[in-house]
Amino acid sequence: MTWHERINIALEGRRAAEAFRVRKVVENGAGRFLSREGLRFCNFSSNDYLGLSQHPQIVRAWQDGAARYGVGSGGSGHVSGYTTAHQALEEQLADWLGYPRALLFISGFAANQAVITALMGKDDRIVADRLSHASLLEAANLSPAQLRRFAHNDAPQLSALLDKPCTGQQLMVTEGVFSMDGDSAPLGELHAIAQKKNCWMLVDDAHGIGVMGDEGRGSAHHQGVKPELLVVTFGKGFGISGAAVLCSEAVADYLLQFARHLIYSTSMPPAQAVALSASLKVIRSEEGTARREKLTSYIQRFRQGLTTLPFQRTDSLSAIQPVIVGDNRRALRLAQSLREKGMWVTAIRPPTVPEGTARLRLTLAASHEPEDIDALLEALHVASQ
């Protein structure tokens, strides 16, 4: 078989399964509305949960940062790319979340890969929630450690897996809010089990940070849990991009020595770090509280309306509100029907989600208005007839 034959067979398999991914060019991808080919759509696919991507104070901070530092960092943080802007943001994040140290990464994917790759050896074991994000599971699969998965949010199965003999160290991996189902992990119960087994816990709180808990401190703080390793990302609630790992002094020093994503990658632009500091200030302010309360009201409004419709829903109380339809083709048709009514939604299909659970992954944001939620529910009602 040639290279081209292998590639074409894989592509045809995706097309046959109605799982072929296609990018759509839009004029803007965040905010209440997006535009494509002269048409405007109400945006129900963005992760900009608090509507901060276009906040004038944050936009101005990035502009001011670019004027001071330029538009790039110029190198790895180990060489010349670690500026006073990066240092300030790390210290602010550590203070906010109650950890000794924070380390910045260019993306959440990079942060998860870096931590797992640097920490895990061939005698170690990773025990991960089956629905953990692709970045976590890929890093676990590529590491020399043994990988075992427990059923979604199944604490007894986690306990049983951790009881199995292991000559090295064990790391339990989960998300705070799961990216496809929108539900939350029982972090308190899981962490208690991990601590009994001398196991560390890694929580990826990409979809909880900024949005949940006091001052938006996220899922772990909201549940009164302090995992040994906390990964927070800035492409959702913060409205920007990038990530940070919160950890102890010793772990931070270890990662600075052995995390190749830190050592060999160009650091985020310092102007971005300035904008992230401005976003954090908004998140922690009264305005941030008001935005979270507004988002919560929309989630309640949507879930109440969804109970009258013939769709399967999850236990999500987050901004992620999946409408599960099962069949790939039906999910595509439903997404297209909503697009024709001026709503930008995306059909999510396997392998991103398990077979038979194709869905519309609807996301709500503080930038929406009540009439947007009502229009979405009405469109779903019409499409279900």
C-alpha cells in the first residue's frame, strides 16, 4: 500500500461514516454573533463563556502590551522569552488559586502533554477518566507509563484500579468540567480516594476556570479540592488563549528542568500575558460576578426549555449544553436546520464522542441575550417536528 492509498482509505472511511471534518471560514469566531459570506449568525459554538474576547479593557491591554513589548516573545522562556509580564501573570494566578507556583504554556494541549510526559516513567501508572480530553489521553498513551481508564466519574472503579499492584507512582487524571458532556467530576470523592492510595491528582479545568466558583476560581476551588496538579486554560472563560499549570515549588522547578514544551517552545507573546492579567482582573471583579450570574440564568432558562423537547440531554449545569441525537447524519441535518434559522451550531460526531452519541454541542455565553436563548429553543422545537 502506498502513502496516498493509505491516506485516501482513511479519508473515505471518515466520509462514509458521516464523520468528515470541514472547517468553515468566518469573519469572527467569538462573541454573540459571527458572520460568514455576508450572513450573520447567533453564535452557540464559542467557548467564550463570559464574553471577554471582545472586552474593550482587555483588548486595550493587549494593544498596550504590544506597544511596550512588541508582538512576539523572541524565544523560549529559558533563553530570552520570560518577561516581567509573564512573571506578573504567573504570580497573580498562583495567588488567586492558592498555589505556590504557576507556569505558563502556549496552550492547554501543550500544558497537559508537558506535565504527563515529564512526570511519568515506565514503572508508573496513569488512571484516567474515560471521557478525559484528547490531550490528556494522547499524552498518557504516548508516555512510557501504563494507562488504565475508569468509567466516567466512577469512583469505585477508580479505587479498584488504584488498588492493583504498581511498582512506580500513580497519577489520576480527570477534568473539572467535561468538554463534550458539560458535566462535572466529583472531585472531592475522587481526590479522597487518590490520597488514600498515595496517588496524585491532575485536574484539567479548562471549562470551569473563570466561570465557576467564588471569583471564578473554577471547579476544584468550588468543590473545596486542591489537586496536586491543576491545569487552567485561557481560551474559554478568559476569552484569550494559553494555559498555566498550578503546582508546588518543587514540581515547578522540576518542570522547568524536564518539561520539553517549556524548554523548547517559544513562550507566549508578553502582550498576551498583559491581556490575560487584564482578563483576570475583570473575572475577579463585580463585573465578573455579574457575568457569571447572567450566564447561570441562561443555563437554567435553556435547560428548563429543553425538558419539553424530544432530545437527550446530559447532567450539565455548565455553559456546555449538549443535545444528543445519536446518529451522525441526523446531527448534521439538525445543525444545518439551525444554521438556516440564523444560529451557528456545530455537530460533534465520533471519534470526538463515543459511537452512537453524535450531538449538537451548544454553548451559552454571558454575551447572549434572553431572546437568543428563546429563539434557540424555538428552533430546536421546530426542527424536532
